[in-house]
Amino acid sequence: QASASGPLLANRGSWQRAQPLTPPADVGGEVSIVNWRYELSRPAPSGLEVRLCGEQRCTSLEGASGTTRGLAHLNAGETLHMVFGFAGSGALPPGLRVVSSEVMVNYQ
């Protein structure tokens, strides 16, 4: 399990990476399922896209919490991070930021 605070989201058309979600040092095996949750400082405007990424690939996340097998077979010791973006162009509401992001990785 890992958690981190995230970036300020100011403009559409750009991607912002949250702080790394680093596993404990003694983890081995492969990822099977990842549970995620994130919280924004205010309701998300339309067009929000969120991805959970390892070193070599990402998977899209639907909603502020859930479960994915999109990173199955990654090394369980790999650092993950969430990436937040908005489609289109223009400014987002002032003060919109990622308050927290969290993952719980099931591995075998």
C-alpha cells in the first residue's frame, strides 16, 4: 500500500504526475490486482482522464476509486504513479488539485 499527495491541476491539455507510489523494499512477485483511490480538492470538471502507470505502461482509471487488472504481471516492487489530465484547452477552476492518491497492490 502506498499513498501520496498530488499536483495542482491548472490547465486543460496537459498531464500532471502525482508523487510516486513506492512499494515496501522487500516486495517480490508480480502484480495481480490494483485497488486505487484519489481525491480532488473540488468536484472534477468534465474531461478528466486519470492513468495509473508503472515504468513501461499505463492503464486508464474510471472514477475516483476502483480495481484494475491493467497492470497485471508488472514486478510488484515497481514504483507506480497516477497521472491526471484534462482534454481540450483553457484554464481549470482555481485551486483544483489532487488532495491524495492511494494504491493497494495485490501480488503473488
